[in-house]
Amino acid sequence: MSVRDLIPWGRERAPSVRGGEVMDPFLSLQRDMNRLFDDVFRDLVSPVPSVGFGRMGWPHTDVLETDKEYRVTAELPGLEEKDIDLSFQDGVLTLKGEKTLEQDGEGKRYSERYYGRFERSIAVGPDVDEDKISASFKNGVLTVVLPKSPEADSKVKRITVNAT
């Protein structure tokens, strides 16, 4: 038995040609598998799935870190303070809530607005002074300030780089 007998397209048939280049069936299979995994895992960036929303990761958030604090900003249009539940545990800020449907389905032809339950978990680290965490909500934007503890600076170990 020769190696040529093991080629999937056989001895008589030539390999498939696409766009002037010979297509390797194994390369084609690998591309298809990569595409499959990309499609399946694309929306798994957020650790908590969103329910009732067209995409993962709603509400959209920004996280800013300075020497003194973490600042988390989330866009929550159409919500009020009573619709939001915030918690902080083990270095993770959790934002939960629910946006209710403002009208029933009568007369509605089309809607792109989000509604339903949501949950976002944002890991900021254990160096937060939990007693000084504050949150404000204005014009549909939630801002959470998580001050770093004074011990956080003392835990940082500076490493000198020596030239060799």
C-alpha cells in the first residue's frame, strides 16, 4: 500500500481547487471547526448569561483603575434606583436588575429595546475598602466607586531590573 492510497480524494480524482489554489481537506476541516467554536463561544465572554437581552454583556460597563480607586460605570437606560441590586463579595462587584416591559404587545410591530433580567459580575480585586464603597445613579448611568484600602500600596512589591 502506498501513501497515495491514503489520500481521501483517491488516486483517480484530483484534490478540490478553490480560487486557483489546492484545498487541503484537513485545513478545510480545521477552518470549519474553528468557525464552529468561534460561533459557540463568542457570547460566553461574560460569565453570566443575560436573559431577555439580544446579546451578552448588557449592561455595557466601563472599569477605570487609578492608584486610589476603581470606578465602574454602567449604562442602564430606562431603569430607576429601585430596579438595581449591587453587591460586593470576595473582590467581585455584582450588578443585578430587571427592566420591565413598559407596554403590552398590542399594537407593537417592531422593538429593538431590551427588557428582562440581567446580571454582571466584575472582578476588581480584594484590595477594596468595603466600608467606603459608594454608588450614584443619574440620567440612566450608574457609577460605583470602590476605594482601594491603604494596605493595598504596602502590598505592592517593586522589583528592580538589572542590566546583564
